[in-house]
Amino acid sequence: MYKLFSLLFVALIFSVSASAQWSKGFKTNELSLSFGYYSNVSIIESMTDINVTSLSKSVGYVYTSDDLNTVGSTTFQFLHRNRKWLSVGIALSYQLATVECFEQNRKNEITDLGKLTIHYVGAMPTLRVNWMIRRNVTLYSKVAAGLTFVIDKYKDTSGKGDIVEPAKKHYAAFQLSPIGAQFGSKSLVGFIEAGYGNQGLVQAGAAYKFGY
């Protein structure tokens, strides 16, 4: 994953410095904002409670949590079209998750403990291959790799103190989108993608193109 990140970063630097004489009739820069559903963060974290569960020092009590509640991933992306078929750039993504924590004893008596809020902030160099280009429609595939930084905050409502184990502060981030479609005018387009990673299984948004 880190090797892929390095390769994408080198491609980004090369793209910025490369000539764009080929680009007559094409906008070379693109800014986009999108929203994705069912990111890998949502899927993996909802299947585990490693960050929000710990054992009490008091015998007979277990700290546990409700299901992880997540908001879809929001992504801001900049791409530079280095060739007619190739665009490289960087994507910044953000996702919010919350967990209601509680305590349950052997008599199944439940006591609310607090709320855990988790912020996931990702940065990923991105490469997009445009493999079908028509006047108002472009089909493409995309790959991105980088890092996700985790910022968590626990709010105690019971007076028992912080019972949540510290989360891992960063880990590898990625997005693999084998199919994407972009449609619209030369300057304003909408798009939808299908894939897997930090940006979601399904991602949709709008983009503004500028520069020659």
C-alpha cells in the first residue's frame, strides 16, 4: 500500500511539471466535491468494536457499545489532466462516526456511559484513466492510495471517566473504482463511481473544469 502511495505521489509531481500542449479543446484542471456511501471505514468498523470496547476493573461488568453510526464519506478532489486519457491529483476525504457506550452487568442492568465521536480524515494521491471519451460523456477507472488519520473524542456522561481504548491514529487509505461515468458540459459535470475504499462503494458528485 505504501509503495502504491509513493508511485501515485511521483505521478502527481510529474503531472504538474509536464507540458500540456496536447490539451487543445480540453480543460486540464478539475475540482470536484462528492458524497459516498458504504466506505471501507463504515463496513470494517461496524463489524468490529476494537476501538470502543474494554473490560472494567470491577468484576462482573463489561463495557460495550451500540452499533457504530456513520455519516457517508465526503471527498474534495483536485485532478490535473496530463494526457487526454490520464488525470492525476489528490483527494481529501472526511467521515464522521459516533458510538453510544454503555455498561451492562450480570443482571443485564444497563447504564449509559458516554458518547464516542470519531473523525476520519484521509489524503490520497489519485490516478484516473479515461478509457472512453465522448462529447458529453467520459467513462473512466480510478485508483488512489494514501493515509487516513483518526481523531477520536470521548464524552463521559456517567462520571466513570474515559473507558475507551485509544484508537490507532493513522492507517493506510485507498480507493479502487473500476468504473466511473462523468457527464455534462466542458466546464460543469456530474459523475458517479462504483468501487471500494475510503470514498465508498457508490460515490456521486459534481466537478468544475478549468484551464487549458
